[in-house]
Amino acid sequence: MSVQHSMVRERARELVDLVDAAPRPVLDEAASLLESLASPPDLEAASMLERVRGTALRVLGDLPAAKRSLEAAADHGRVAGSPLLEGEALMSLGVVEAYLGDPALGMQHFNRAESLLDGLAAARVVFQRSSIHYRQGEYADALRLMNDALPVFEREGDHRHVAHTLSNRGVVLGYEGSLAQAARDLARADAIYREFGLASAASIATHNLGWVAVRNGELARGLSLFDHAARELEAQGRPHPELAIDRCEALLAAGLPGEAEPIAAAAATALTESGNVMEGAEAYLMLAHARLGRGDYDGGGDAAASAEALFRSLDRMTWAASAHALELQAKWGRGGLSASDEMDLVRTAEVLEERKQHSAARDAFLLAGRVALARGDDGSAQALLDRVVGSRSRGPVNVRVLSWLALTLVRQARGNSYGAARAAAAGARALADSQAAVGAIDTRATMSRHAEELFAIGLSLALQAGDAARVFDWMERSRAGSLRFPPVVPPDDAGLSADLRELRLVASEVREREAAGLDTARLRVRQGELESSVSERSRRVAGPGSDAGVELSSIDAVQEALGARTLVALDLVEGRRVAVVIDGVGARLVEAGEVGDCDDQIGALTRRLRRLALRAAGGRRDTLERSIADAVEQLDDRILGALGVSGELVVVPSRDLRDVPWGALSRQRGAAIAVAPSASLWLHAERRRPRKASTRPAVVVSGPAVDAGNVEFDAVASLYPDAVRLSGVEATSEAVMEALEGADVAHLIAHGSTTAENPLFSHLLLHDGPLFAYDLQRLKSPPRVIVLSSCSLGGSKQVTAGESLGMASILLAAGTSSVICTSSLLPDTEPTAAAAAEFHRALRSGESTSRSLFGVAVDSPLLALECVGAS
């Protein structure tokens, strides 16, 4: 053997251990060395180099090319008469065949490799065989083989395979529910990888630690670890589309199926196109979950059918059962299951339970229980639902809440209304605990959709009992849970600050180019990327904990704070409108009858108010004002008239009444009205309101392109001699944020916009671009009262039945007591400036916020403004 061949072989051995650390450079060097081999080549060197190239191609995701190289490696080793080289190549080829969709052929390669190898090399085959077993869902066999191979690797000092085994074992233990042991194995694997410079493998171990955290209910920590691993892999130039599957699982736990769906769809396409059928099938399964989560039963059923077909072709029958259960769920959503379907569902659930697919089994048994309840078989329903109730104390919020839901349904079926209510309340507490562990308000809000059915059951049971206190308690449990805990953002996160700065610049450029009629497609893409980055950075921050939240208020506490006012909490129960009315006399439950559709009336009134604001009526202003008065009177009769309430009100609207122009109803009733997302938040804001004159400064801000902004700016600022005044080029985001910190009253005159997709991107337009709600929630000591003299910023997005988010509610959660805003148009005129000054004069005299607003003349342009929060 020549010196050159000896050197090539030695380098090939070194490259085998470097693949995980640097697959692309290793691939290039292996190709170069293969070309340098003489003809006829050194077959042993060629076998080693082809195996190196095949392994690198597998890591980089090109499975067909990896197969060709590894087949060549095995052929070279066999012709060269080297059982070791042939066996090692077959071992690697077996893994690739399994991922390409033929695990049986992969196992044949492992069998042949084992017959050729012994000692350490044979242990590596055992390890690779275990990885196929765990992909097949055969966890007991996988663990047995891993535990056989691990001592050999440890004895022989094969640190790389020690870490590989620990990493895979951690994943299997995670599937089995042994999360603490899984985390220990993965942490140890991560440490070994990093010690020996195996960066890519370390990043994947970090990612898997995030997956375990998500399964343990630690959503923020899991997302943080996912993002950390993704950044490392991106820096390494390592595509890993299969990791997106775990991110989808986390997004579904967060109640975000709409965000999970495109990620799962992209992963399914990328993996199947690359030939990775094994993980492509898992991506289709996650796509089915996402589509079903947002109510797309046709699309979800199609994705589940695709997943089942792929799993069956791979002989992954455990996973095929999971996909089949989702197909039946889709069929149920489309209209119901036949008797044979129901039997099929129960059999599938039992198979999943037997094979330790706990999450899929639980979902299938829950659905089977629902089907039995729907056909009136309470006995079968109880037996099926009893098999779901064992995961109430740990795990992701969706798992815990569904377990409590199952127990609630079981107790209902048994006629135990008291027990059912207690189980529903425990599920609501599980949701609140999970929300408290998450820092991002928008994520907390979407999480609450997991408990919507529990809330509905609890409220219905309380209403059946005719107990006002219990009805009020369930109203409070079900609404504004995302706002009960203060927002937590990374205050020193340089990346978040940089993203927000760039987002301001990009959004400003988009607006300028659109005004000039120029193309904005490229900028829109970048804007979307930045918004995604900001959202992801916020989601990885842990929450404040349950001790930091606003306590649910009691009727007695609310009554004590109300004084002469009346609080009206409204909700919908099975098509009926109900209210709890609390005043100085006590609390009473009022059922206001069938819910009529108020949307048309609210929409018509809002349109008329907009026309009035735009002065679009011309000479018909009197007619328009009369039609507004008539519409307001009709809407008031429909919503509040049946409740027998008068005087000053605090209204907690039901979800169908979020967009009512309450300021207009206030003037119709001749008394101030304050609006709040929940009674608990109103009480918390009320208690924050100082009882004596504040020494904190006022802030008055005027943004760009506001026609009468200078008039309003001067009119308001003149009432506060020591006010911080920012206008023109001085009204930048940084300057405004600095001024708002620790202020008492802020009056912000600017164009604004509410963003329906994510209310945290709602904003006020300043000199350097938008000031987002994301910015404002970072205030440590926000102003007591904030006036948003801007169109539309009082609007909110309905996230779930009990949760809506908008600029006003986000400011309340951040610590502001009262927000004056409108979801309609606000005329940019001198009369608006005069009315704003009138409001502030009343406020400075010691009048409450809602009374100060009500005191403005009835025909003023502030007709559509409302007071949100403390009154």
C-alpha cells in the first residue's frame, strides 16, 4: 500500500468522526479525496470515503444520494474482502433505507452487518437497530437494545455513540412519559457533544430538551430551547425540517393551530420531496392536528389519510393508528360517526393505549366518550371517559385541561352536578397556572381555547342552580385570563429592540411607497419576518407565576368598590343572554331572554358615527344625528333595558358586544359608563387609582400628519404647565417611551391602527414610525390615564370566546388604570381639540375618568369615545 493510500485511509477514519460537527466541509473533502484516488483505486480507501460521503449526505438531508454512496461503500468493502468496511457501510445504509420508506430492508441490512461485525462495531449496529424500533413505536424493544449497547460504548470510550444513545433514549423516554429521566439523558448527551465539538448533534439534543419541556408543560422554556437550537443550526448551515414537527406540537399546546399549519405543511413537503418518508409522515400527522385544531375537518381528514397511508407503507402501525384516529375525528366533525365507526374508534384507542401512545389514546377515548354521550349511552360514555382522566396534574395545558374535561363529563353523566362543577373549576385553575407560566399575553390568550368547553359547562351548571355568585365566578374565570398576569418581556433583549427598530423603519417605508404607488412586496416579506421574530422572542420568556396575577374578584369586593355605581357583567349561555347585576343592594341574576343578533345594529350605528366624524352627511347632519339617536336607543333597550339598571355603570361585555360604542350609550342613558374586560381587572385598576392629587408629570404627544394636531396639542398642554411636550421630530418612539415611564396622565394625538392578526402590533404613528403595543407593554410604570386621541385604537380582536385583545386591554394589563379610546373614527378638527381640553379640565378638577368623559358636551366629536378600565 502506497504512502498516499495510507494517508487517505487515515484521513477517512478521521472524517467519520467529523461528520456530525461539519457535514458540508466533510462532504467536500471526501469528494476531493475520492477523485484523487489512483485508478484502479484503493477499494478500502474508496469504501471508507463513500461511507463518509453517504453519512454526510444523510445528515444534510439528501437521502437518495446518501443511498447511492453507501451502496458503493458496501460494494467496495465486499470486493476488497473487508467484512468491517462492508458491515459499517451496510449499517449506515440500513438507517437511510428506513428513512426512505423501507424499514424492512433497513433491518435486513442490519442483520447482514451484524453477521460481519463484532465488538464495538457490532454494538453500533445494535444502536442503529434500536433507532428504527423507536421510530416504529416499539419503545420496549428500542430501550432494551439501547441499554445493551450503551455499556459497550462506555467501556470502549466511544463518546460519540454514548451521546447518540443517550439522546435517542431521552426521546423514547419522553414518548413513554418518563420526562425527568428523559431530560437527564438529553442534558448528559448535550454536554458530551459540546465537550467533543459535535456542534450539530449538540444543537439537536438542545432542541429535544425543548420538546421534553413542552411535554412537561413548560411552554416558554421549550420555545426558548427550540429557538436557541435553531439559531445554532442556522449558523452551521444545517437544514433540519423535521425539527419543525416539534415546534408545531408546541404551537398547538399554545392554542395556535393557525400558526402551526403552514409550518407543518412546509415540513411535510420538504421532507417527502427529499425522500425522507419516515419523518414526512410525522409532518403530515402534525398537519392533520393543526387543521383539525382550527376546525378544518376536510383538510384535516385529508392530511390524516395521507399520514396513515405513509405510516402503513413503512409498517409503522402504531403511528398509523394515531393517524386513523384523527381521520375518525375529522369524520365526526363533518357530521358524525356510524356505529361501525364508533367501534373502530374504540378499538383504535385501545391499540394506542396498549402501545403507549398516551396522548393519541387519550384523545381517541375522549372522542369515543363524546360519541356515546351524543347517542345517549351514558354507561359506555362513563367507561370510556374514565380512561382519560389520569393526566390532570402534569403535562401541557391541553392535556391537563382535556383530562379535567373528561372528568367533568363523567360526573355530568352520573348526575353529579356539584362534582362536575368542581372538576370544571379545577380545569380552569390548571389553565390559569399554565397561563401564569407564559410571559407573552397573546400566547396566554390563545391557550384559553383549550378550556372553552369547561367554561361553558361551569357557567351552564351555575345558571341551572340560579346562583348569581356562582354565575359571576364562572364569568370571571372565563374572560381576560391573559390579562390577569402582567406582561413579561425581555427588557434587555438587544435582539428584540433591534427587531422593533427595524420593523419601525420597514413599516414606515411600506407606507411611503404605498402612498407613492410603488411596489412593496419585498418590504412586506421582511415586515412579516420581523413580526414573526418579535412574536417568537416574546413567547420564549417565562411568565411571572400565579402569585403575581390579579385575583378573581368576589361580588362582595366589587360591591364595596362600586359605591353608588352599578356593575353589569354580561355573558351568553346556550343562546340566551344572562347578566349579573351588582349594586349597593346586592347581586342579582337576570336572564334577558334569547340572544338576538346585535351585529347588524352595532355595525349600522358604527357606520353612522363614522359618517358623522367625517362630516359626510353635509346638509343632512340633523337627519344623521336623529338616526344615530334612534339606533342608540334601540341598542340600549336591547342590551341594558331589560336589566333595570340606571345611573353610572361599569359594563363587562359579552363577546358579541365588544364593539358596542358604549360612549354613545352613555349619553343616551344620561350617566357615565366605563367598560372593562373583566370585573377583576376593573377592580384591580380601580384600586390602583390614586386617591389624592398626583405629583407625577403629564405627557402630551402629537404625531405626524394630524391636521388639527397642533391645536389639540396646545389646548391640552396648556392645562399642564409642567407637561412633557413632544411633537414634530421630537416625537420619536424612544423619546415618547422615556416620557411615558412614570407619568400620571398621557394624551397621545396620532394616527393609529389596530392589527387584527396580532393586536400587539397595533400602533400609534410617530415621527420615526409606529409605536407598537409591544413597546408600550414594556413600560414598568405606565401612566395612570392614557388618552388615545386616534382612530380605531379602541378596537380589539376576539381571540377566544372569553378573550379579546386590543391596545386598551394591553395597556390595562401593563398597569394603566384608565384608557380613553374609540374603535370608530375620531375627527381631526378644532372641535375635537376643544372637547379634549374640556375632558382634561374635568379630570384635573378631581372628577373621575368616566365622569370627565361624560361631562363633555353631548354633541361633541368625542361621542364615540369610551372609558376602558377604572371609572
